[in-house]
Amino acid sequence: METELITHSCTEQSKQEPYKQPAEETVGMKKCPFCAEQIQAEAIKCRYCGEYLDGFSRAGSRPREKKWYLTTPSVVIALLCVGPLGLPLVWFNSRYKPATRLIITVIVLFVTVLCTYLAASVYRQYLDQITTLGI
């Protein structure tokens, strides 16, 4: 009786989950080690994932490193220290959209004009105080 139950449970499992054999590589094909897709045996680069199969990276395949002077903190520090002379960093930065570049330029120019006006006003007041004191 026990053997009937055991064989019955084994046959039930085989009906529910058919045994899957691993896919065999066809002639002239191999499996990509990165994405497991079937590719040609002579392939140097996988057409599915774009990885090179020889283990060496190509010069053009690596993303270019971001230059330190085009990072946002560097641009902000340059604008705060040298004002409008830092605007080329904004305009040559490819991460900024044209609208963003224009807005930053207008803000920097407005702040520069405002600071120039305030400096001239303070200088005039200083000269007026010197003349009233008779120095």
C-alpha cells in the first residue's frame, strides 16, 4: 500500500512539472556569458547585450569621464568668485539645457549689475562724508 502512494505522488509530480532538459548549444553557436543568449561561436561582441566577449574593453566603449571643472559645485564656486567670468563654464557644460543656461546667465548678469550699482552708491556716500568732514 505504501509503495502505491509513493509511486502515485511521483507520477503526480511528473504530470505537473515536466522534466526540462537544458538547452543544447546548436552547431556554430555559443551562449553569451553576460546575458545567456545564443550567439555565433565566432562572435567578438554580443549583439544582445553589447558586451565584448574577449574580456578587453574598447577605448570607445567606456563613457567619458566628467571633467572636474564642469561639475555643478565647481560652476557655482566659479560664479560666486569671479561672477560673469564663470559663465563660459555654464555655456560649455553639456548637461545644462539652453533655457537653464539663459536663466543662469540672466541671474548672474542681474546680480553683477546690482552689486556694481551698490558699490558705486557706497563709494559716492563715502566721498560725500569725506567732503562734509573737510578731509
